[in-house]
Amino acid sequence: MSERAVEVASEAARAAGEIALKYYTGGFDVTLKADRTPVTQADREAEQAIIRILRGAFPDHGFLGEEFGGEGRQDRRWIIDPIDGTKNFIRGIPIWATLIALEEDGDVTAGVVYNPVTRELYSARRGGGAFLNGRPIRVSSVSTLAAAQLIHAGLGLVRQTPYWDGIVRLLDGTERQRGFGDYLGYTLVAEGKAEVYVEVDIKPWDIAPCRLLVEEAGGRFTDFTGQPSIYTGTALASNGRLHDAALAAFRG
């Protein structure tokens, strides 16, 4: 199942990416959702294209999407973010991607991350490894926080949470820090280009395939309490070797 799932998800991601790319280069209108986050025609049309392709291949599967919510069965469903990084998309920053993952009985078993601008397609299936455009990728072998590169998303969001002191400890304890955010932090860890990525205020569609990608590349993914969940709103991805040390930063 998971191999076929990756193939179809890749097809769906590329189709959605082409839709989004036309808007990205040609213009679009922006509206605000109830939670004050932006949405465009590209988001909606891309998600519709994804669902159409996935439903054609797997008619009995359910869906959980950022734009259209949940439908169908929950024990075997596709989790979809048509444009992860919508604010980047709106401002013409080429750090955005289509995220698609298959969740079976609560575990993510297949997933893809596709950036249409760079044509980078990341894919993974449970037990089958992680790949970038078909080439295997692997986390780094850095074994101390003092030698690690830390990637973080928006610090303003963290400042409003109880996790700020933990983030500061990570900032102080690592060699280099950069703020890239969104899907990119996870792919940098999975490719061995960074060691730790932290993010707050996230939904399952923001991270479902990213979790699998990091894990299949040899890394580790949990929330800030150490639970391997995509539903608690926080995410810590690492090369595995540094995960316990990074978690310790949040315990004071």
C-alpha cells in the first residue's frame, strides 16, 4: 500500500503544484479565514485537485485538509496542506510546498513534500527510507548541541507561549541558528544540513509528511514533551542523536 500511496501522492502533489505555480507567477486575491490566516484561490483549487486524484485511486479513504476539513473514514485518511507557507507564497518567497500524507490507524505511513518552484520532491514511506527526487537522504552525524545548527520558525509565536525559556536555552546551546520555518526546517534536518528544528502553533497538516520524512531519514520527531504526535501543536525534529538534549532544554 505505502509504495502505491507514495506514487499517487507524488502525482497529486505535482498536479497541485502546477496549479499553485500559475497563481504564484500570475497573481491572485487574498482573503482571511476565521482564524485570521490568509488563503488564496490557489490553496482551494490545489486541495481540490489533490482530493480528486487521491479519491480516484483510493475511493474508500477519508481526508483531512487545511481548506476543506475532514470527510470520510478517519482510520485511513489523507492529510493535506495544499500550500504550506501561504504567507511566503503571497509575498513571492519561494519557500512553500504541497504536503500530503497517508495516515493509517493513527500512524503516518506515506508522505510527500513538493516545492513546485525548485521542483524538489521529498518522499517517504514507513520502513522504506526517505528520498529527494529519488535519491536517498540521511540525517547528520553531529553528536553535540554545541556543534549543531538549530532551525526555528517564527520566534514571535514562541514568545507568547510557555516554551520561550526552552527556546532561549537551545539558542544559547547551539553553534548556529537560522529561521527558515514551514516545511523547510524538516527537510534540512532530513538531509543532514541542520540538526534540530523547533516549531509551535502547528496543525497536523503542517507536519504529517514531515514527521515521516525525518524519521525515515534516521532522525526523530516528537512534540516538546517527547510524544511522537502531530496533534499537540508543537514539533521538535532532530537527527536523533541530539533529541534528548533538545528535549531537556524545555524541562529547564
